[in-house]
Amino acid sequence: MAIENWKIAEDAADWQCDWESAKRFQLRYFRSLPMIDKVRAVEEMCRLARSLRRIDGTRPERS
């Protein structure tokens, strides 16, 4: 896969910076990562979710 520039161009139109475009950008970026980085990202999201659940305390943690 070719290395792509993941920065938003300075002359980007406003429509390129909306929520839907940001979502597409993040999905394209995630797909471009090596598998090991994808696994690490998912593991980190799981750790964050568990931490937030413990802090919130309103939802029981599932095993």
C-alpha cells in the first residue's frame, strides 16, 4: 500500500472538515494500519471502556 499523507490540506474546503468526512478519514486511516497496530488500538479502546465503566459505576461490568 502506498504511503499517504494524512494531514488535512491547508486550502481544504470547509466541507472536507465536517463530521462525516472526519469519520471517513479515520476509517481510511485505520484500514491503512498494519494488523498489529489495529489489534493494539482495539485493545486500548477496550481498556478505556473498562476504565470508564468503573468510574461511572452505573453499569455492571460484563465478563
